[in-house]
Amino acid sequence: MQPYLLAPHVYPCVSGQHVVLMDLERDKYVAVAPAHRLASWVRGWPVGAVQTTDPHNAGGVADALVAQMLAHGMLVTDPHVGKLAVPMAAARAVRSLVEFDLETRTRAGAAQLWRFGTSFLQAKLSLKLRPIQSIVESVRDRKARRAGRGSQEADPARLRALVTAFTRLRPLFYTLRSACLLDSLTLLHFLGAEGIHPEWVFGVKTEPFDAHCWVQQGEAVLNDVPDRVRQYSPILVV
């Protein structure tokens, strides 16, 4: 019997020997080990249950974790509210859209400079004043409205030109050190002003644990490199 479902704001993925849960509402991550630990409790759990020599004790350990997750609103029983614990899928990153060249001088017009500045300010204020769940929902809603209008995908050459301009302007405003959220959200606003809405991918890895995010269009990474992002298991795709 699997009586529980994940709450809508909880997202799972398998990373190494763990199942990692992202609680977007609390902006927290929970690593479940062993990976099959909640297979008998949560519907759709991505790692199946295995036999144990002491099922009574194993159940007690799981029960304690279930109680904590219930207390934090991570699990629900209502099928009209909850969802199966099925990981999201993202295209495998195989290339960068533009090459990062530190020797290239900034070449962008005044309009692009202004757009970058407003996008950066909007992203920075959002991250300072709003919870991450609210920001993610806004990005998701904007994409849904665009999809509802039947818009077409961006022309690859136009997208490359915009991302190239973004990459060259970025050092004027901030560095990439520990700034993946700011950089990705700024890029989403920058491209959104042009009617382009790529995917915002959140990923995690374990041993040691780390979380990261980036912007991706199909198999192309827009603000990172494939070798880096492939180290992370996608946990949320917006």
C-alpha cells in the first residue's frame, strides 16, 4: 500500500545513491537514503522497494521520515491535490549555444544594454523580495501564456545573437561566482522581452551535495557548458 502522494510544490530526482526532493515552497532539499526508503509509502517513487532482513525496523525508520514530511506539507493523500513521485525530464545538454571568450570586448547596442540593465534589476529585486516559488510560478505562467498564443520557437540565429550579446554584457553587471540563480533569471527576462522563453533547469548532485540551475533550449545550454551541467540530475524544469 502506498498511501501518500507528493505535494504539488515538491519535485523528485534520482542522484547517485539518493532520491533528492526539492521543496520549492520552503526552498529546501531533502536527500532520501537509501534511495528505495519511501518506495512503500509514496506512489510512483522512482526507486523500487528491496527486500530487507528486518522489515519491522526499516518500516519504523521510514515512518519517522514520513511523519516529518507530513508535518512540513511535503506529502498529501488527496489525489486531486498530490502527484506521483515521477522525476521531470530535460533534454541532455550536448553543446553550448555560444562560446565563452574572455578576450572579446563588449559589442552591444544601447537598446541591448538597457534591456540587460532592466532584466538584471528585475531579477535581483525578485530574488531579494520574493520567495523562489513565486518566481518560478511567474516564469511558468509567462511561458503558458505564450504557448496559449501559439507562438513559434525562436530562430536559432536570432537566439544565438541575443545570447552572445547577453554574455558580453554580463561582466559589466556581475560575475558568475555563486550567481546561477541571478544569471539564469536575468537571462530569462532578457530573452522574454524578445518573446523567447527557453527552459529554466534546476539540478542537484550528491556526494557532496550541490544545487545548480541554468537556461537551456533543447540540447543547447545558453549560460553554461554541457560538461558542467551534465554533472547534475534535473529536478525541476520550468
